[in-house]
Amino acid sequence: MSQHNKSQLDRVTLLNQPGPPCLLVIFGATGDLTARKIAPAIYNLARRELLGEPTAVVGVARRPLTDEQFRDEMLRAIGTYSRTQPIDHELWREFSRCWHYQSLQADAEGDFLALAGRLKELEAQHRTGGRRLLYLAMAPNVVQQVVCNLGKAGLNAPAQRGGCVRVVVEKPFGEDLNSAAALNQCLLGAFRERQIYRIDHYLGKESVQNLLVLRFANAVFEPLFHRRYVDHVEITAAETGGMEGRRGAYYEQAGALRDMVQSHLLQLLALVAMEAPSRMDATAIRRQKAKVLRAIVPPAGQEVSRRTVRGQYAPAGQRIGYRQEPGVKADSQVETFVALSLLVDNRRWGGVPFYLRTGKALSAKSSYIVVVFRPEAAKVFRDSCDVREPNRLVIRVYPEEGLSLVIDGKVPGMAGILRPMKLDFRYGSSFEAASPEAYEHLLLDAMAGDPTLFLQGDEVEACWKVVDSIRASWNATGLPKLILYPAGSPGPQEADRLLGDPYKHWHSP
């Protein structure tokens, strides 16, 4: 075996090693996020033998439950939401003995002291070595209070020599720049930056992680990600669902701009546009992402009305509209769809528009990035085809993770006619192993202390500067006006006007 192949094999072997022993403490353990994402992710890591031995789980929430009641709730959640079915009941019988529960009120300092004592007992019982991961899967309005009480109870520091404490914080990271800065200040008052893991589950998807490999491990692509060759970039995150899971009240405070653009879409933009890091580690990668986010020119004033489109889904067929959802005002002006155009003011991307769009209750659930290239300089084939489209690279985030390169090819026959042809790669058919769910990857990284796929505080604040500028203009002028679109449709047709050319349109895989 060559040295190169051996090193590649060693790398694969390393990546499939179990994480270190850990005591995973989930705050908000009876909530929807734990049921749908966190508990199934922990179970699937155990099923893949990727959890360190030993690993124990402690659920923390307001409701009074026994350990057995909590285990029964988690089994039902795993049976409903796990990507692997049926449940391995023999595995669960053994593994569930390591799952425990502690009732706690966020504003009761005494409950945190009791929790500290319980964790110390469980660490001794399971011999987890003092490694703790505190996962804050709770409403944003109580996170600061919990963080403050964690510090007062000493739960922000290792309880024994050789141990460590890390804290995972779910989005939203505030509701604007000021609140995000306050949250960061609160976190840094109790924890050091290296202990804080701000999670965005989009960054755990295989296709998103592969963006760095695509760009920086393939000499054929890296030079093309440049204003000299790229006409524009499209980033889409479309959802078919509405306000399921009692999200109406949350969306009334957030809207699509805060919920999706501030986090997922701007993170995808950063990965597409960032410069090559000096090395593939967390510090270098996150530094380059932050540089791109700071280089975005926030639209302001009248420019916002030209460079944004906002919509809200209305009743259609059997589907209710947003204003009929529980927790939503009857005259709500909150956007469930937003499309916008952004510019990155640096040498690589100057003048190249980045078009972002996201929406609820749309016709298809899909997330993807489209890099649309400029036409060839020499028009030698201008008379050969009347249906030509620009070359484009499509990175599919969901579903069917993979990528496609659309190029021109000659139609068989005597006539020199060109037609678009697609070179396609799919993770499911190219690799035998199924892609892990994003939360599985991110949980394992947090346990192992790898912050590469998590956000730094300066990234979060740079994203809020863009979003706050748009929202300030919306609030001041009321423009652009909110457009109602039928639930189950592709969204407002007005989104096409952002592209600035009647012959340009949003691409779809």
C-alpha cells in the first residue's frame, strides 16, 4: 500500500473512532428539539458504536419525572423520529440504564446546586472522567438566566482534575445585534470562548462540509470561484411545512429573515465565498468565514426595497394560511418568505450578486446552492443552439445530498446542435455508508472538542448587522410590501425581479 493511501485509510479510521467518555446534560430535555433531533442522534451514535465508553445522559427540565418515565419518553421519541428503524430494543435496554433525569427551574439557584450534586454522583457511578457537555436546548429567553445560574453553581468549570466543560447553545442567538452581543457577553461571563459551541445544524450536513473539500482540494474548482468567472450565486432553503410544532408564536417574533437568513443562509454564503484557510483547523476556517461576513455590504434605506422581496403564505385548497395558524395575529405582517440580493465587498467577489431565498409552505422541501458561471468569452457556438443555459455548479444540501455540474454538449447527429448535459454525483450512490444526520456529527464533534463546524461570536454578530439593516428599513418604510402567496406554491413570482434581467430565473435542481 502506498504511503498516501495508508494515510487516507488512517484518516478514515480516525474519523470513525468513538468519542471520549462524556456526561451529556440536556437542558430542555422534554422539549420538541430533544425529541426530534437530540435523542435520536444520541441513539444512532450508540448504534454506530461512536459514543465513548462510558457515556451517560442527564435530562433536565421543569416537569417532575422519574428516570424511568424520562427513558420511556425518549424511547417513544426515538421510535418516532430516528432515521434508523426499527428500534434495536436490546441495545436500548442496555443503553437506557445510562439515561437519567433531574427536575430544575431556570430561576431557582438551589436547583442548580442540587444538579451539581447529582452530576457528581453520576460521574462517579458511570466513571465518565469529569468530561461534561451541557446542551442548552431551550427557549432563548431563558438561556441567559440558565447560563448565569450555571456559573453561580460552579457548573461552568470541571469538577475534577483532567475533566472539561463545554456548552452547546442553540439558535436563535439573540433577536438582533444588541441582544446577540448581550448573549455573547453573558456566555463569556461564565465560560471561555473555547468552551462555547454555537450550533447551526446546517453546518453538520455532509454536502455543506464537502464545500470546503470541493473548493480547496480540487484545483479545477478553486480558480473558478471568482468574479472573473462567476455571474451570480443562488442559495435556496425551501420548506413545505408551515407552523407545525407550535412555531406560530415563535415566528411572530422572528420571521423568515431572522429565523433562516441570519443563520443558515449566511453561513452557506460564507462557506461559498471564503478564502482558503491557512490550514484545515477550526481557528483558520472560522477566521476566514468571519472575514467574508464582515465584507457583506448591508443594504440600507431605499436600496432595501429594491433588493428584498418578502411574502406570507395564504390559504390555498385544504391548507390554511399563516394568519390562521395558532399563535399568529389575524393581521400579521410577519414574512414567511424572503428573497434578497447581497454583495461581498472584497477583491474576489466584488460586483457578484449573491441571491438568497427561503420560505415556508412552499411546493418542495429542498436546500441547494447554485454557482452560475459567466458565458464563454468566444461566441464560436452562438449559432449552434437556441436553448443554451449558462454553465452552473449545483450543490444539493437536501434532499439527495450531492452536486451536479451543468455543461454544454453536442447532440448526436450530423447537425452541430448543443444542449445542456449534467454531470452528477450523489452521496447515496457513491459511498456505501449512509450520511449521518447533522446532529449526530455535531454532537460527536462537541464531545470530542472540535469547534470547526460551530460558530464564533463575531460571526453571529456580523450576520446580525446585515439582518438588522434590512429590518430597520422594513420597519421605517413598510417597503417592499408584503406579498401573499398561495400555500403549496413556489412562492412570490416577484422574487424573479431581484435577478435584474427578464431572461434570468432562479435555478432548481
